[in-house]
Amino acid sequence: MAEEGRYAAQVTIVKQECPDADEKEVVEEFRRYEEEFLIPPEDALRSVVRKFQAATGIELKQIAKPERAEKKVDRFSDLDADDRNVTIEIAVISYTPRVQMVRGEERQVAFGWIEDNPWQPGDQRERWDFKDWGEKAENLAPGSIVRLEGASVNEWNDKRSLNINRTTRVTVLKEGGAAAVQISDEPSSIADASQREGFVNLVARLISSKPDVIVKRDGSGQLDVFRGRLGDSSGTISFLSWVPLEHEAGTVLKIDGASIRKFRDTPEVNIGDRTRVEVFHDSAFVSMEDLEQSNKVSISELRNGMRDIEVTVQVESWESRSFVSDDGTERVVRSGDVMDPTGRCRLTAWCETDPSRGDFLHLTGARVQYWQGSPDLVIDDAAQITNLTDAPWEPIDPEVHWVEIDLTSVVSGGSRRGISTSGTVVAVRPDSGIIERCPECRRVLRDGACGEHGPQRGEEDLRLRFVIDNGVSNASLLLSKDASEAFLGTDQESIKKEISAGSSADFVASLRERLIAKRLIVKGRSIVDEQGAMLLADDVEYDATSAHDAANEVIQHWGVIL
Amino acid sequence: MMQQTPRVGRQSAIRIFANEYRDASLPEEGSGEYDPSFIITKIGAKINRALVCGVIDRVERREGENGPNYSGHIRDPTGTHLFNVASFQPELHPDFEELMARYETGDRFLLALVGKARWFETEDGGIFTSLRAEEFSIIDKECYTNWLVQTADATLRRIDAHSSSLESDLNPAALEAAGVPSDLVDGLILARGHYGDFDSEAYQVGVLQALSIATGRTNVIETEAEDAPTLEQSTTDAPTPQAPSEPSDAVETIIEIIRSRDTGQGVDYNDIVAALVNAGHSREDAEDAIDSARDQGEVMEPRFGFFQLVPE
């Protein structure tokens, strides 16, 4: 019968395992799985076999190929894509922990690299990725050699990796370095905790705490939360508590099982209902007075998402602007450029304040948000501002205020304004020169069309794009029209003529000739994000340091005897 | 809350002298499709991209199945970098043709080149390093001298980190505690695990030459520039058993292969042939070139099938 034939293959296997089973009943069972449980016969096979084994009194045993049997191998190449119970000795190359939501629960997982054949040198090994689902950080320190028992092979996109599960046994055969992260009960310092994401235990003094509300994005209401700051001798960090935290400011707290998450670029402690918070008594703990000092930051230290900081700035310019907000009321926003000895930034005030150029302002409880990729200090209340009568530093001349910072610090730091850095040109982007911009949104047109606004009569603009590099770090460098004209010592019209006389490829070739391997000094601002660093130049010049002087510096630095 | 792995950023261009790069025999291939690959040198430079400079010294065009490709050498105080421009880089071809035309008139000039690390592996696992050009430009002596100083600095920094690593445990925390800059930690761990004992003194020599040039103690660049045609002259005068195979090029390649790969046992005949074939010579020409190199005393064959450099 057609119906029986449909399940013939599966039925045969069931009959092998359970010879006494009634064939009609088996077919009926597969039909039920398929029609009532929506499980196709291939997937139902195990369940059906188990059912008839039980029914016919056969001892329950593994069917088909014994998938859970231990497979002991020396090399990754001996593994198959569906091996589930693998025993192998490996070297741990890297271990990166991370918090991940697994079935609605926050779990610490980790990934990294492992190599097989661990007792042999690196060129005789094969490297695989692995994922640790079992919180085995203590036994998987980079540099160690371990035996895994009960690991499983994962194949995705034709690429194999190894899963280390909760049930996997990890035996350390050779100790490596320090464990990448301790999942111990020992509290971390705030400085250490800020460097990573995941679960931490802290002992910290509550610097401030106040109730706040979070309005749900879906409009379904709001959540009561507490926000504030915690501090210890290593630093301070802001927190967000989803449960009431009504300890008085100044109390030292032991906080177990909080998690560190990044709000924009700033780490933040999250306290939830599974976090234990209790008062901790330690008379030697760093005092409130000392901690309050640590809210003080300089402009160079500003990061997107910071809150409740204290900073002193010198005003360079100030303006106010009114606009009609979404709810129809007219609002005024004041803003300006400000500086301190470490750099420049914007200051936005949503309150009435009108400082003059050259004033020194002391700001408390300020927050930081990014505006066009650069940090912007935000003040909501005039009470947060004190206009200082005593100058905290010799007045800075904004015309010549560029803070020198090496390229590696630019790339590894936050976005900054008012910096000067240097590097060697290692690439000239072929789209340097005359471009056309969309008149609506200023995007660069491609083939006469804007990605957003369709075909447009473009507005011509001049820009240059390079990559500069110091051998350790690199950044894209963008010169706008003004900076390009000043740097090339010519204007947009002349460049346009030069290009129409030859080709844009000729123009780019001439840039290469002038720039590849040349050292540049760049003044402007940096935008640093996951994509890397970009420098927007106000001014670019060739580095005039002579090789002779540079060589003497190298000789001195490394104590070279010629 | 699954976090996206950040896209791997652009790799920085390592400043490196030719001898350090040529000695490197440890490639590290990225595991994912977009993961970068590296060559790791003996003192721990982890090179995906390099900025090198020197005197142009041979250029060649080959017609391949997919169009022309080019190769060339640039020479710095320590040796030569082999580089190529692939057929799939047509945007670089016009500029390179121009460069070749200039070279063929007998002109020699300084070239700066940004390139990606490449390697060729022989059947027995021998590694040959070269660079695939991304950007290149003729530069003046001042720019070249600046590069020499930067590269001397970068090399000293690696030598220093390498010697710090000798007294430290080979894990990231211990190395950083020993003062190894974080960008060198990875490479040093891999290098120390792969290479046997060697004397980093060899790399000091290039540094000293570079700094001497920059401080005006010697003027190697000028002599080098003048030397180039002379060198060309002398090799052209040498007896040429196989005219089309450019045996001078082959002999130099043979010497380089042996220099970079001889660990004291000599280098296998077949490996040299394979490397020459890969460099564009026919098998027959390669075999002839090895014979003539031996007959002319450029290299020696202390036991059958194994070649070494003639001690100077």
C-alpha cells in the first residue's frame, strides 16, 4: 500500500530493532507523528523505536550508529562533522569570554582558538575555533594544554569548530598563563571590571543613587530604576539597578553577580533581581571625599554615554538658537566650543546660561553624548554651572590650541577634537579629487545618483582621502575642500582643470607620487568607532623633521653605538 | 544580546628590512574568509602589510592566462624584497608599465612600496616570502632615509621585545609584564614557538647601516644607486648557457633560497627547483641554472642533492 510504502525505510529499521513489533502499528505510529505531531518520519524514528522497544520489552539501547560512543582522536582532521563525544588533547591559543542570552537567560560563554597536536611545534598543528558553553575559563587559560572529554564538533558554513559543553571534562595537562577571566567569588576592582563585559562581584562605595524611570520603547509603560555611581580605590563606574537600591550614599556595598554592560562607549554595572547586594563593613575603604575627586575628568577622557561627571572648561564661543520642538513649544538651546589643556569639545546647555568667550566654567553632573561623532558635554540645569573667577590655567589661545598625541593613542582612545597627530601615508584612495554631492543630503553621488534621493544634479566638492600609518596603528584621513586646497596649494577650479586635461586617475597618480611614504602632521578631530579611526583634518602639512635628527633620536632612545 | 564580532580593522604597515622578512618562515593563515593572514618573523613581527623602500633592482613582466603580471626586487641595506603586481590588479598596471619603461632605459631609482604579505610553500614545507603591491611610488632620497630611520626604530623595538621575551614566560600577561608592547605579543609567542635559537645580531647590522646612512656617516645609497648598473653589467657578462631563462635572476634566487632555508643540512635540490619554477622559470632552465651556479662556484653541493652557500 502506498501508505505503508511511504514509511517503508523507517519501518524496516524499527523492525530490525524490535522484531516483535506489529508492522501496522509501527506505520500507524509514524503516521501519527507526521500528521498529529508534525514530525517527519526521519525525525520520529528514534521516538518510535523507543516506544516499541519499551512495548515489546526489549532493553532500551542505542539505535542506529552509537552516536554517543567516545571518539578518541589526535588530530582535528580525524573528526567528522557529527561527532558528539570527542576526546582530544589540544593547546589553548586564545580565550575570549562574553555574555550572551541563551534561551532568555544571561550566560557567560567564550570563544577562541585551539590547536591540535599540542606537544608539537606550531607548524605541525591545525587551528580550530571553539566555543565554551560550560564556563570552563579556569581550565582553558591561553597557553595551556588540556584534554577535552565529551566535546562536540559543530559545522556551520562548511567551517568546523569544537563545542565545549557543560558536560565536557577539561583536564589541564600543562598550565598556561593566568586565566583570561576569573569566574570566582573574589570581587574585582572597578578598573578591572570596566575592561570587560560579563558577570562581576564588586565591593564598592555608593557615591550617589537616585530613582529614575525608563520609558519602554514600545510605549507599554515605564520602569522604575535607580541610577548612580560606585567607586573603589581603582576608579568609579556608573550603575543601573532594576531593583530598588535605597542605601544611603556613602555606604560600602558588597555586590555579587552584577553584570557589566556597555552603554554607548561607557561600561556600566547592571544590578538585577539575581544580584545580591549587602552592606559591607570596612573602615579602611577609600573615603567618600577621595571618591568624589575621581568624577573629575578632562576633555580627553570624555566618552559617549558618561554621566554625572565633573569637568572644568574654557569657553571659546557661545551661541543660542531657538526651535520648535515636537510638541509645538518653542525651546532654546545654547551651545558653544569649549577647551581645556587636553583638547576641545562642544558644550550644550538646556538651561539659561550665557557665558562669554574666555570664561572658565566648572560643570558638575554633566553627561556626554556624541554629536557628529565627537563628544558633546550636556548640561540640563544652570545649577550645574559655576563661572570661576580664578583661572584654573593660563588662558588658552584657541587659534594655536592643538594637543599633540601619537597615532596609536588616537586610535585606541575616544573621539577627540583639537588634536595634532602624525603618520606616514600608505594609501591614497582613488576617489580623492572632485566629487559630486547630493544637494539634499550631501552624500557623495555614485553615477549621478544618490542612494537616498535618486538621480540628482550634483554639487561639486573637493576632498582627499588617505590612510596614514605609524607601523603600529593606522587611520583614514579625510581632507575637506578647505583643507585640501590649503595642503595642495591650489584651488578646486585648478584641480578641476587639471583633471579635465588628463583624467582623475592621473590626478590620483600625481597624489601618490607626492604622498606615498611621506610623513604628515595632521591637525583636526578624530572619530573612533568599531570601524577604526578617522581623522577629519583642519590642517595638514609635511613633517619637516630631518632624517638626521630622527636618526639621532632613535640612536639615543635605544642606546645604539655606531 | 548576541554581540556582533567587530569587523577586523585595517592592518598596519610594518616597517621591515629585507633580511628579516626573507628569513621568516612562519605563515599564519586566518581561519575565516575575511580573517587576515600573516607572516611571522623570527623576532616576532606579525606581517599582513608592510611598507618597504629601496633601489629598484630588476623588474619583469609575464604574460599569464589572465593577463600580464609583474614582479620585481627592491634592495635595501640588508637585501632584496621580492614583490609582484598581480594580473587582477589592472589599476596598478599603467603605473607599473611606466616604471618598467623607466627601468629599461637603464635608470635606477628609489621606490616605496606598500604590499600585502604573500608566501609560497614548497612540498616539504619550505616558505618563501614576498609582497603583493598595493601602492608604490618613486621617492627621493630624503623620503628613503626617513624610512630607513623608521625601520631601524621598528626593528630595534622588535629586537628589544624579543630579548625581553627570552627571560619571560610565553604568555600574554607575562610578556606584557616584561615590557613587550602589546602589538608584538602575539607575534612573539608564535615566533618563539616556531623558530629555534638564532642570533638577533643579524638584524642589528641593518639597523646600524640605516642609522649610519641617516646620520651621514656613510653614504651607501649613492654607491648602491651607482652599483646597480654595474651589477647588471657583470651578470650580463657571465656565461649564459640558457639565454631565455635569465640565469642571473635564477642564480640570485638560488642563493636566496639557500640562504633563507639552510639550517646547516643544506637545501634539497628539488626544493630549489620548485622555488625556481614558481618564480617563473621552466623546470629545464631551473636545473641548468642550479648546475651552472654550482659550476661557477656560487653555491656548493657538499653531499649529493643538498646545496649550501660557499663560505665567504
